[in-house]
Amino acid sequence: TDVNMRPESGSMNHLPDGNLARPQTVGDLQTVERLERELEHQHYHDPLTDLPNRLHFMEVVRAMATRDPIEVAIVMIDLDDFQLINEAAGHQIGDELLVAFATRLQKCVRRTDFAARLGGDEFAVILDGIIDVEDALAAARHIHQELRQPFLIGGESAIQNSSLGVTMLEPTDTPNEVFHRAQVAVLAAKNDGKGTVATYDQRLAENLRERHDIVQDLDRAIAERSIDVAFQPIVDIKTGYVHSLESLARWTTRDGRPVSPSVFVRVAEQHGLIEPLFDHMLQSSLTQAAPWFDAHPDLCIHINLSPLQMRERGLTERISNALDNASVAPKNIGLEVTESVLALDQSITTENLDALTRAGLKIVLDDFGTGYSSLSYLMRFEPEMLKLDRSFVEQMASRNDPRLARSILSLATEFEIVGVAEGVETMQQLEMLQTIGWPLGQGFLWSGGLSAHEITPLLENALTPRAT
């Protein structure tokens, strides 16, 4: 049975104001009919892109679910990090990108398919004549590949990644049920790193429920201040004394399960919890570290900043207020940011970095070498410290080749930036770092994350590398 992709045009008996239409002439009748068509089109189409809207999409899905055989797949498409476009370039550029994206989407689907804009940065395609999920996945990958090609927006070439979720339409499906499955698949694609295609299965739904539970538990843990702080020493490689400490978040759920920071920090970023998590970590770190500064006035506590926080208004003021409340000087705090933050060409990011520096806080460039590593960033933002990513330390030892580490140290020295080697775990790595003159190191060779109570005595003595 064929399904009409457009709603039936009924005869309207009322004008928009509710009054009966009484056409007196042929011209009047044509005007009323044109108005009926325009109103119907507006009812079922998105005003920006002119694609069918969510209502139209749902009605077509409902009709197709009655076919036998159905042979239909649903592809949901979500633009990755689209809010960054609006924030960095303005809503006009964002709208231009949405229109260009919709135009490209219409061109890359078949005539028998049905593309729609569901709202915001969400689009969907109804794929007709699809036998199974493998067939659907192949079609979705083709669409994904076409949408990854650069767009010409405002005279500039721009690449917009998107995440796609795929599910088959089943005979018992309501539009809301298939819509939910497609959303679950999109979330899976985003959780896999964005810019990918994922298909729905029951495991995804179970993972989503588990993720929901983590979000609820994390929200509660932050409110109850049950996220613990651990401090990992950053050590003077020459003397063994503690130079500074990195503050690390540690979370154990109520039922005793430890959750990796790589998991719960990402959850916090994706679900609007990163700001309260950071505030908790900042306040707890300052409270526990404050007693150390009398005896160790040059000690520095490093606290990690999420890239999302660098787009917050009032970030410097919030941090400065926390320092004042704890009676801690700005020079005793280092804020660790990744290279990707420096590469965000956004005025608010630049303003925040400049304001933090003017406030006397130290900027620490984390995981150096894994991102953009542009000399212009070092010249523009002048970080106090540069942390060589652990992968370089591992490769240096495994290949017995210190040239890259030596070159990065030379670069840091040229810009008067203090170098820290991360992930130092073996005596071989330490000896090679000593040979080329790296000043500071951090890793399990000296210590993992420790409580404030365990750290206090370590501040008085040189740390001895542990046998490996």
C-alpha cells in the first residue's frame, strides 16, 4: 500500500479569524484556496528550512507503520556542538548553516525517502524500501558521509559533524516509540565520540538507563559533598621535593562502586553538572590545602578546568570569591586547561584566560602534544606551566629516544614555561628525564592521589621513587 508523504488537503470552511469564508467571485475563491494552501504548508513545514516539521514526520511514520510489509527505517540526525556555532559566530550564521544542512540532506536522500527538521539542530529521514538494519546502516552511512563535506557559510568553508541514530520501524510501533529508539541510538553515537552512526539495540537502552542512574547519583553526590578530593604530587626531579599538587576528583557510589573520573566528569559535562562539580572541587581543595601555605608559601594547587567552563561568564569572579573565602592567594592556584581550550577562537574564552591571568592565577597547559600544539597559543596566552603528555614519556623510554621530549623542553624554556612530565612510572623514564634536564615530574613512580592527611608529612621531605 502506498502512503502519501503529504497530509490530505481538506476543504477549509473557516478563515484564520474563525469567520466563515463567503467567496463572492472566482477571484475571491482563488484567494481563499491560496490561503488554505499557505496555512496548510505552514502547519506542516519548518519556517527556516522549509523541510517537513515534526508533526508532519510523526504523521508519516504513523501511516507507514500500517503497511505490510513495512520495510522502513528511521534515521535521526543531531548536529554535534551546534551551540558553539551560535556562540562563536552568532545566530545568523547558525541559521545559514541549518539551511545549508537541510538543502544538502534533501539532495543526498532518494526521492522515495522523507527528510524533516524536527526542531533545533535535530533532523530525521524516513528511509523507504529498507529490508533490514544492515541495509539501513549502509544508507545512513552514505548520508553521514555526504553531510561531512564542507559547507560554504558566510564566505568561509565550514565542516559540521553530526551524529546519526538508526532504527527499524516495527508493525506495533507508535511514532513516539520509534522516535525514542532513534534518540537512544543518537545518544549512543554521541557517547562513542560524536560524528558517528549507531543502530539501536536493547543493550543501548540498558546503557542509557544506567547512564541516567549515574547522572542522578552524581547530582546527589555533588549536593551532598560526597565527591572526595585526592592530591597527586608534582615533584622536583632533581631534589625529589614536592613542587605542587594536582587536585583530583574521586567518587565512590553509595553501594561502594568506584566510578572513574573519565566517566563521571564526562557525564557532568554532558548533563549540566560540570559547574557545581568544579565549585565543589575548588572549595574542598582550598579548604584542605589552606593550612599548608603558612609553612609552604610557594606551594601551588592545580585544579582542572573543563573546556565548557571557559565559555562561562563570570568565571574569574567565581574563582576569586572562593579564594577570598578560603584566604588563599591567587599565586597558590594553577588552573589546568587542555590545548583544545586555547584553540577555541571565541572571544569569551580569550577574555576568561586573560582575566584569570590578570587576577594572578597560573594557567597550566595540560596534555601538551595531544592537540593543536601551536606556537601561537604559547605566545598569546603565556601559560605558567606546560605538562608533557604521558604518551611522549612512554614513547621516549620504549624507543630509547629522548629527542622529542628534549625539543619540547627547549621550546618551553625559550618561552620561560616550566615543564612537567606526566605519567612517570619507571626508573628508566625518570633517568632519561633527568639526563635531558626536565625540571618536574608527576606519576605513580612517586605517588598516586592521596588524601590531605597523607600529603601533609610528604611536604617536609624528599620523595623516594618507588621500585619498579
